[in-house]
Amino acid sequence: MTDSFPRQQARTRGFSLGAPRSFEISPGGSRVAFLRSRGGSDPVTCLWVLDAATGAERLVADPARVAGEGADISEQERARRERAREQASGIVGYATDSALTMAAFVLAGQVYVTGLTGGAAPTSGAAPTSGTAPGTPWIAGGAGPGTAEARPGGMRPVNARVPALDPRPDPSGQRVAYVCGGALRVADLRTGEDRQIIGPDGEPGVTFGLAEFVAAEEMGRLRGYWWAPDGTALLVARVDETPVRRWHIADPANPGRPPTQVAYPAAGTPNAEVSLLLAGLDGGRAGVEWDRIGFPYLVTVAWDADRPLILVQSRDQRRMRLLAADPVSGTTAVLLEETDRHWVDVVAGVPARTGDGRIVWATDGEGARRLLVATAAELGEGSAKPVTPPHLQVRDVLDVDGDAVLFTASGDDPGEIGLWLSAPDGLAQLTTGPGVHGGRRAGGTTVIISRSLAEPGATVRVVRDGQDGSVEVRSLAERPNLPAPRPGLFVSGPHAARTALLLPSWHRPGSGKLPVLLDTYGGPHGQRVLAAQGAFLTSQWFAEQGFAVLVADGRGTPGRGPEWDRTVAGDLAGPVLEDQVEALREAIDRCADLDIDRVAIRGWSFGGYLAALAVLRRPEMFHAAVAGAPVTDWRLYDTHYTERYLGHPDERGADYDACSLLPQAHRLRRPLMIIHGLADDNVVVAHSLRLSSALLAAGKPHAVLPLSGVTHMTPQEVVAENLLLLEVDFLRRSLGG
């Protein structure tokens, strides 16, 4: 029997299982490592290597060979996966040496290494240990005690403590650093020695080598340490969470379980205190000095053959400094300071350095985000010239290969994202035709990942400079059991919001009126109208249930430049809701089959906030709403995100009040369903409970659906499937028919 789309989508984790991802390329460009499960419904991810010339694939690490894999993971690892929105199991992340000859990863809390060139993995001289007891010596290739025997396929356990987090080999592949118990440790693969490099040593609330909550959730920094190019030292983040207020997330369905304590920095409250230290393998220590009072946010670190580059940001995010650190003393010099009256954006992939020592940077100018490749002196003097034209919006910097920079950018249509290469001989677009493209590059080899409106999934090609043709990395992902989405794309309102309208595949013009469903996100960081079929699968399923589905990207959504982004400064409610209303009006003008008396809206996270906001503020336009995991009071959301748009609540309290849903609860006169996972540590369930309490106090009927044990991702198959079915049932009952 063929699964329904909701079950298939839940079982395949949104059709991500079986799709290749997480690519790394060898310096010579001959090998490509990547992750992929064995099939479209297999959640266990394996590590593979592809020959870039022939396309031949080789499985180098299979979690099925590890006893105990699939057991419960540690709370810290669970939190890391939640921040990364990781829904698979097995090898969900890995790191390699600089030559891509070996990789390190964690399975069942234990560090493993494997070879990537066809030879055996590096071996350690002792079995894995837990706690403080030394391991039992063993010989790689033979049988050892417990799970320490050598694994087929080149996988080897490392003599490391458990549960381990974020293992990363040194550039030479002779050692592996990892975090355990809040301490940064290094396991020597030649001798089997495992020792602490730096640790909290009894300091409660302090960790070394891990990213704090806002860095992982909002800045895109999931790591907390960086190897020196010569492998003799590490830059290590020291995170002190003692100032951060503790929240307690309970499991009401299991009252015997103690609540989970979370250090959550809500808007206006203290952040974790983050500093950097240089830790030598010889025991040397040096603090990295900068103005941490003025610039408390550590955004990222880049350390290559030259001095480390460190990016820091002020609490109000209106200033950002690029620093160069002395790799011995830890002293820093300011290379560049950028300012903005609203906020300075964090751009993924910068800073970086080219082979000739120039710095790769992204800056705002002439209404666009532009790419700079310049010397430190040119950046400091402000004389650096952008290498991209003003009509091109740089999205992310992906890789630096020698003196060439691989990046993504959008032109006139923000729904299309192209892959570009800036090299000494000029600027070139590597992808043609509409679509959403990304990639990686090293050694003259480029991995090109392309999505389009013609296919539901991504195609992955490996292209080598100077050679004709390409090889394809196979995707084993399932195809959706759903008619292919064919969105009608147009712009709406005075701000030209990009909009898509999806109709049932069986609908014929003039055959009857369709209720309208706005399937929205609508906020910063979330772009929905893309030139990629996969972006519209859920929307098309709702259309097949008898709705005309509308998706709109209004002001503040990505891809249209700094001025567009900043139109929501100080107001996360008015502009985004107005643009959804304009999209609805434009769709009604374009399609006579839309029933303007039956309009609903649904969304999750910011989209859930927008859905509830719509029925509270504009009940004449919106007749029902489903609000999933909504932010209802911005004082309850995290510092880095919320203060960027609304400022500090002690200084801008009126803006927080104006954007809150709670003071507007008395205005509800349309059906509203609120859905929230009780284990959500991002948008905590207090948001929905406070809104429900305010609605009850105002005598306003509403529905609340609590999801026991569910986080912000809702990865559980049965939950994810039945949520869609329950939403459709609620909307049909609410709209009539």
C-alpha cells in the first residue's frame, strides 16, 4: 500500500533521508566525502567517499557495525542536534584532517575514526574509556575487550571518554580533540594517550569548547574550538553560563521525571559570558584579549596559515569588529569595524582568507550585500572595492579555494539563488537557469547542489576544472506521493512581496469556489517562495485537500538586500501582516475561484506568531488560524534574535508591547488552534500557555493541542503525520465544508 503524503513526509523526515549532504573535498580535488543513509526511509546516516573522476562511491563508515548505536544520546548531544535541526541518526556530523585522509565522528557517545583514502584508519593504542579509569591496551585489527575490537570498513574506536561531543582531528590527522564533561580533551591516535587540555576544574556552569545557546541557535556557530594550522595549539571558547537565568522544562505526561534545566537568555536578561583562550598542547595558556564589554558576542573564528581572524559583535548588534589575534600572546588588533543604525548582519562563511593572504568579507553598499576580497590594509582604510555588482545580493560565502571564492547570490528575483565564483580573472556564475543552488569547492573541484521547480529533490554534480562533463552523486531519497506543485508566481502590493498560489491538481477554472489557506512563515531568516519544487510540497498537499494555498514572502524575509531586511526594525507585527493581507488581495484579483469569505492561515514558529496575529488584528480578512509553536510574547524569546529587531526591552518596552499577542487576546472572534511541543527549548511552551490564559481570561474560546515530548522540530513520525490531518480537520470545521 502506498503511504499517504503526511505519513511519507514524516517517515522520510521531509524527504531528506537518502539525500547526500555534508560534503568535504580533498585539497587536490580527487575525493569527495559526504553523508547519506542507505535509502529514503532509512534514518541511519553513513559516511561515503566518491572518486571525483569516475563517480565511484565507497562506504567508509557504517553505524550498523557499532553495538549500542541507536541508544539514547546525551542531553548535550540532543541539544546540539536540536540547534542544527538534525532529524537523522547514525553519523550526523564529521570532521576531517586537512588532507581529507581520515574522519572523526561520534556514535553512541564514543569517538570513532575512519580512513578516507582506502587504507586503514589511524589506530589508537588503548580501548575506549569512560570516566577516569585507564583503558585496556589492545591491537587494532584484532579483538579487544568490549566494543574495542577493530571494525570492518576501516572504522576504529578511539581511546576517548564518553559521552563525547564534536570530535575534530588536528590538521595532520594524528590527534583528535573532543569535548567531554565540559572539558576539551585530545586523544593521540599514535600512542593512545587521552588527556585534558583545558577544563572547568570544578567551576559550575563553565564549559570549554562548546557553543553557547545563542551562538548555535542564532549565529550559525555550532562549534567552540579551532585547531592551529600546525596542530600544536587550539583556540578554545570558554563559556560561563552562571549569569544566565535557568528555565525548567517539565514533562507533564511523566510527572515522575525531573524537569530539564535550561540556561535560556531571554530578551533583556544576561547572556553567557564567552571568552577565548589559546591552549597549547605543551600546556601553555594565553587569553585572547578584546573589548568584551563592548563586544560580548563571539560570532566566529577562522584560523588558517596566518593569524587567527576573530569576529565579535556588540550586544545591540549595531557594531561588529574583525580582529586579528597573535597566535602566541593572544593580543588582538582591529582590522575592521562595521556599524549600522539598526544592526550589522552575520554572514555565513566570513571572514576567510585566500591563498595569497587577502581577507574575504561581505559588506552592505549601494542597496546590496557585496563581496570584498582585499588586504587587511584596504579593509581598514575603507578602500577595498567590491568584486560583485550592486544588483547582486550575496547570500553566503561557501568556500575559498586558493584565490577563488565560491558564494551564493540572488539577482532581481530573490527566489532564485545562484552559485558564483570570484577568481583573479573575474566573476563567473556556475549555474544557469532558475533554481536554488549551493555547493562546495576545493582543489579545482566543485560540488554543485541544485534544486528547481522541475523536480522535488536536489541533484548533486561534481565538476572538475579543465575537464568536460561531471559525475553525479546519487540521491536515494523517495519521491513524494503527490501531484507535482505548479505554483503560480507573482508579486503583491506596493512592496512587491514575492507570492505563490497553489491550486488543487483536480481543480478547473470556474468549477467552484475554493477556501483560501495562507501557508506562511513571513519573518526574518525564513524564505518560502523559492524556485524549488520541494519548498511547496506541504502547501500542495493542503491544496489537494481542497484549498487554494497562498505563500508570501513579505518585508524582512531574506534575499532582497539590507534596506528590505530593516523594514521590520522596531516592528515585527505591522509590516509582515500587512504584506500577507496585500498578497491575499492580489491573489483574489488574479483568481476568481477564491472564496474571500473562507480564508484561513497556518504557520509554525514565527509563522505561528503571524497566524495568531492575523486573526487577532484582521478578523475581517482571516476567518481561522492554526498557530504552531508561536512566539506570543517577545520578552520570552532569546536575546540575539529579539534584541536585533526590537532592541532592549528596558529601552523599547512599547515596541515589545505592540508586537505581543497577549494584550490583544480580547480581540479574538475567529477559531484559533494553538499547537505546541512541551519539550520545546527554543520557543518554550510558556508562550502558548500565556496566550491561552489571556484568551481564557477574556472569555474567548480556542483550542490548544499540547504535544508531549515534542521539541520545536516535531520529528516524531506519528506526531508529524497526524498534525497535518488534525489541522485540515480543524480548518474544514472552522471554515465550513
